[in-house]
Amino acid sequence: MKLIIWSIDNCVSCARAEMLCKTKKIEYEVFKVGDKPGCACTLSEFKAIYPDQKTFPLITYKNESIGGYEALVSYLTSRRGTV
């Protein structure tokens, strides 16, 4: 399982999602959204790809949206029985 965490700077929920994945040894990759060098895409580009997404992080798996941090917790609980 390799999750993608779409993240922005100074996002507490983004950091929590990363920490959860690290703690549970879940493979993940962070795609930063913003205008700084090294970002995967700008906010405008992100909104074009995920027009219904209003908050960060957005966690995806196999190109399907899981949702934010709380949705990730629910998703992992349903798949693993515990977080």
C-alpha cells in the first residue's frame, strides 16, 4: 500500500497524516501544493484535478480519494481493524 498525501505548508492535519503513516509503517509519498520550487503543482492546478477538494490534506490511494486526516484514520481502521 502506498498512499499519496497532498499537502500544503503549515498544515497541522497534513503533518498528522504523515506522522500516522510513519508510526504505522505505511508507505507514502508527499506531494506539496503551492508556488514554491519543488512543489508538485500549484493550488490552481490542484483544484483543476480535484475540484471538490476544499481542505488539506487530501490522501489518495491508487488514484482514488480517501479524504483528509480523519478519513485516513477511518480507512485504516476498516482495512486493518485498528489504527
